[in-house]
Amino acid sequence: MKKRLYVKTTVVSYLAAKPSRDIIVARHQGATRDIWPAFAAKFDTYISALAFEEAGRGDREQARLRLAAIASFPMLGIDDEAKNLATDY
């Protein structure tokens, strides 16, 4: 049985974003691109409906790339507790 992995929107954003000039962000982007192929092979990978919704916002092309990257991930539902947490966060 594979371990479960929840992917936040930030991770998907690092994957899809244009290369950053900020060295720290660029390193995060590179690391994300390096490990991304292993997600499906090593983990049961999930995205939340809230993260999916967030990934679809902003620049159209970047949103398209983010949504394509997570399209095959099972989506976790949204309950009231998740909505409240997202609002607080």
C-alpha cells in the first residue's frame, strides 16, 4: 500500500510557474520539477477541492498548466470545517 500525499496549491504553482529570478523560489521550482514524476509512482496523491479551485485562478495559461498537472489526482471533498479553516488561513 502506498503512502498518501496531499498536494497544496503552492507545490503545483512551483511546478507550472515560469522560472523565477529569485534564487530561493527558483530552487523550490527546480526541486518540485525533479520530484513531481515520483508523486504518482510512490504515493496515492490527493488534492482538495479548495486547492483545485485556487489552482484555476489567475493567469489563464498558468492556471491551465496547474490544473493539467493535478487533473488525475483524486479530489477531497469540502466540509464546513475545511471551509472555515480555509477562510481563517
